Amino acid sequence: MPKIIKERRVQDDAWKVVTLAAGETAASVRLPVGPLLVPLAVWRARRAELIAREYEHGEPLGVWLAPDEGPETLLDDLDDFTVVAVHFPKFADGRGYSTARLLRERYGYRSELRAFGDVGRDQIFYLNRVGFDSFMVGTGRDATDALAAFGEFPEVYQGAVDQPLPLFRRRA
Amino acid sequence: MYRYDDYDRAIVTARVAQFRDQTRRFLAGTLPADEFRPLRLQNGLYVEKNGPMLRIAVPYGVLSAQQLRKLAAVTRRYDRGVGHFTTRHNLQLNWVKIEEVPDILAELAEVDMHAIQTSGNDIRNIVTDHFAGVADDELADTRPWAELLRQWSTLHPEFAYLPKKFKIGITAAREDRAAIRVNDVGLELRQDANGATGFRVFVGGGLGRTPLVGQAIRDFLPWPHLVTYLEAVLRVYNRYGRRDNTTKARIKILVKSLGAVEFARQVEEEWSHLKDGPATLTQAEVDRVAAHFAPPAYENLPAEDLCYVGFLREDAAFARWAARSVHAHKVPGYAAVTLSLKGLRAAPGDATAEQLEAAADIAEHFSFNEVRVSHEQNLVLPHVPLRELYTVWHLAKAVRLASPVTGLVGDIIACPGGDFCELANARSLNVVAELQERFENLHLQHEIGELDINISGCMNACGHHHIGHIGILGVDKHGAEFYQVALGGRQGHGLAFGEVVGPAFAADEVGDAVERIVGVYLEHRLGHERFIDTFDRIGLAPFRSAAYQQTEQEKIYA
Ligand code: SF4
């Protein structure tokens, strides 16, 4: 089973990420059984069907956002999701960091917020700060090694999701 | 000066440990080079032509004598004993070894220094006026604000992977000595009718391939909102700045495509959610930081010093130096003094370990332990009593820090260019050497008067060529080094970019061209007109025709 980092431990993970292969459309892509993280386009195209899966089969709902898909697109449905994931095709594309803060700080999203794609040890400290609480590290990256990231800094200057108060409001 | 407390120290020390581990993994082969690259850049480590280059942060250009000594020691121990000050008042070491960089950072941390965010697509070192706190034309000292922003931007979790680098400049003086309107964000400190402090906010300035002047998006931002407003600007940029084309990724392109009005609207909308949140600055914090920049224990001195006046009269060489290097100070009996890093046959901004140590000694004895770095790539002693100027001059002269050329032809601003930089189209230091030689005669330099020459080895404009009175840009023509010359650029509140005179010059023509351009000025100037005034009066045409004269003739005879 694939592994993720959650609650600062490496855990098994049952979620499958649905992607649209060439030639597939949101309307036609096959949705396998089990918990799914669907692309935003699939969520939009097949919202009723996905909600029915949850109601009738107890399959939890998950969606994932590409870097250019802001959280504004999900506002009406945020409470429905068990997991919202943000994709980082390249770790140097930092749009997902703003997406996470907006979800947590502005839109009140409280369930699991997952970073996946090209992320690992050297991104997790910041990702955790902006509100991600689960991490699927990229292929070729070591999840156990990545756990060290949480303890990298004993203090931080800015307020963010993990610590809403900037240092200057806490300085002794 | 700002002194670290246990919090600041803990953060910088942790950054050293983090980078040490990243370097270890890179050297062990478990962190691939392309993944290490953005990480090392966020810590100022480049891999250049001659090998790795480390850019050390000098936040807002302020250094203590102790820090200067540490820089000297590091330069000697880990490099070849020479450092290079940049136009963003950082210090570059060109000959470091990757495996030793963590040790360098650990040594720097001992004196409250680091290399955090001196490169990479993040918020860079904040620049301000090198005379902040002492200038007689300033409204307030900008250093506390720069330090507040240093802390806010340091290891900011949301803005570490921006579309491109992000530069902030602050000024509070009548004369803008920080070139704020060529920064991504420029902050001009002002006061409203009730005397409350705030900032005019400019965005979208920058040099490089598409030089643009920053546009005001807010006329008065009350100081408590400084950080929340900047977070709004950065968030809009982080989300919507272009990431598909690195030459179009700076915020200026976003501002240009949306228009300043629409960009401002989006920022205001974002800000409406952040305003008055926890990042709102408090009086207590501003006071805490400002206390670090309290004026030193100045003596009560007469505004005029008779010994100084006497030396000026008797020693012509001293007077010539003083005319260029001694600057007004808000406290009577004191001056700010430029220690020139523009020696003959030396690259602009280069300082040897001996010079750094000598500057530290002079600062300790005569300038309350403090040195500044200017964006003109010189050092500045911010508080020297007038009566000590003659001694300071002698001490500076002994280590070649007293070229009397500040603001003159010899005070060339230049990037390291093709001798060091991977991105260069052409060398810049060869042009510096050529011009230094042609204008070696100090009488001639003083006769010519104020003239800013700026040289960049490529479009990236690290030598700020757009804002030189004479701006020289290295270009590549079929693999050969050529130089495009522009005239009439300037920094300060009258900020303007130069106009290109015409086709680029070959490396062996550019010296002649500059000399002819200066000749046109000397021929046409009225009274004490500066180069830039004459240019404004007579326009580009006479310079253009003169610049190519010889070359055309040569073609005829060829
Ligand atoms: S202007 Fe170009 S050549 Fe000069 S330092 Fe910058 S990138 Fe290198």
C-alpha cells in the first residue's frame, strides 16, 4: 500500500488519485471503488454521482487542485470533503502554498489537506506551516527521511496556519 | 544596530544546520543536483564559471566593525582574500568550495549574519539609504522598518517559491538613494497631515530586460498595515504572476498586463481579508526594533571644525578627497564618509581582507563601530567627527580606500560580468579597466564632475546600466563581445532610463566612444552644468553623431 506522512508518522494510505489520461474526459473517466481524489474537473462534471457514492456506499469524498485552481472554486462544497489535495507538479511552483493558507485561514477548511507530487523532505517544513497536514512525497523521495523536516526550525518569525501569531506577538 | 536575541539566533542557527544537511545529502548523491539548486540558491549559493559563488547578506547595508572583521576572516580562510560588494549591498565570494559553505555560514552566524534569500525566487535582501539615520534630508530612519521586514520575509513559508525574485527598497529622504522605483516594491516613508507615519507603495519597478519604473498603488499606507499589505501584494503575485516564461515572471509584467489600477484593486481586495489580522504591526514591536537603532553617544561639537577647515586649505589632495567623500550629517560636527571601493586596477566593489579589516579599525575608532555598504558599491562610515577626517583620510589612503572619485567617472558601478558570471554576454571589468585608464588623471575627473557610469554584462542589469548617466550593456553579436551605450539615465526621484545612442560598439571601440561622449559634454556645457544637465539641454543627437565619428572614418579608410 502507498505511504503518506500524516500526524507526523509514515502511514498506509488508501486514497487513489484519479487523473485524466490523454483522450479521457471528466465525464467519461472510470471511477474505481475506494476513496478517490478526483480532479476538480471531475468533481464539477460528476458532483451528484460522487455525492451518491458517499451516501450509498460510504466512500469518502476527495478532490485535488492543480496549481492554477484556486480554492475559490470549492467554496460551496468544502464541508463535503474528507481530503482536499493540492498537486505540486514541480516543487518550485509555489502557488499551492497560497491555496493552502486560503483554505485554512479564509475559508475555514478543517479536514485533511494533502500535498502531493514533487514534494519531500525539503518542502515539508513550509508546507506544514501553511496548513498541509498530510504529505505524499514524490517518487524517489524517502518518506521516513522526510519526517526530520518537522523539527527543522525551533522558532519562526511569521504567523501562518501552524502558529497564527507572528513572533513579535509572542517574544518574551 | 540590530542585535540578535535568542530567537533570532535560534532561527539563523537552525538555517545553518538545515543547509548543512542539504549540502551533505547533495554531496552524498541522495539529493539530486536539480533539486539542490533552488535550495542552495535560497541560501545564496550559485555555481558560476569559476565554481561556486556565495552571496552573503548585508541586510539593508549595515555592518558592525566586528561583522566586517568576520567577513575579512571568512574571505581569507575560505576564499582568495577578496570579496565583491554588489549593488544590493551584499558581499559575494567567488572562490568558495561547496563542502565548506556550511562552515562559512556557521562562522557568519556567530556575528548575527547569514546568506538567507540572497538569491532564489523569494523575497530578497531589503535595500535602503546608506545614509539612513544620519542624512540631513530624511524624514525618519528607515533601518527599523527594513529590519522589521527582514524578520517578516526571512524564511517566509508562503513566499519561498515565487514566480521570480522579489526585491524591496525603502527610502525616507528627499533624495532617493535606494533607487526604490526600480524594485519590485518600493516604499517611500512619508507623514500625513497629522504627522502619522506611513508609506507610499510603488510596485512593478525593475531593470533587466524590460526596464520599468514602479507605479504607485497606494499613496499612504499607515505603518501598522505594512506587513499585511505586503502579504496581499505577494499573494496576488504568487498566485497570478507568470510561471510559463521566466523572462516574464517578475511582478512588473503582471502589473503591466493588468494595469496598475486593476492590480491595486486586486491587492486591496486581498488585503481587506488580512487587514488588522495578527500580522498587523504593534507600537511595542516597532519601539523594540527602533531602540536598536538609537543614535550613538554623539559629542556636543561645533558645526564647524577649524582644524578640518585648515587641512582643507593646506592640503589640496585632502581637499579633493573631501569634496567627493565627505557628506552632510544631521548632527553638527559630524560627517558621513565614503570609503571608495573604486581603486585603480581593481574591480568596482572589490575589497580585500586587509581593506575590510582596516575599514573595521577605522569604524571602531572613528565611527561608533559602524559601516554601511552603498548600492554604488562603496563603504560608508556613517558618523565621523569632522576633526578626525584628516586622520581617517590617511588611514584610508594607506589601504587604498581613499580614491577621491566618489560620484565621478572613476566611481564606476559594474557587475562582475563575463569574468565570473555564467549568464554574461560580455565582460564588464575590461571596460572598467579601460575607462579607469583613460580617465586616470584626477584633475580631469574633477574637471568633468559628477558622472555616473554603470556597466552590466547582460540584460539582467546587475550593474544598473539603465540608470547610469552613461549606461553600458554587454551584448553578444555572433559570439563577440559588444557594448550598447545609453545616455541620460539617472537614479533618485528624477529616475529615468537612458536612451541608446545607436548600434553597439566592439570591445575596442567602447573606450573611444565614451571619451568622445564626454568630449561633447565638455564642449557644450555651460558654467557648472553637470553632464546630465547638459544632456537634458542639448539632447541625444550631438552625442550620437560624435560617438560614431571615428568609427565611420575608420570604415572609410579600411
Ligand atoms: S548583469 Fe548579467 S553578467 Fe552581470 S552579474 Fe548580472 S547576470 Fe551576470
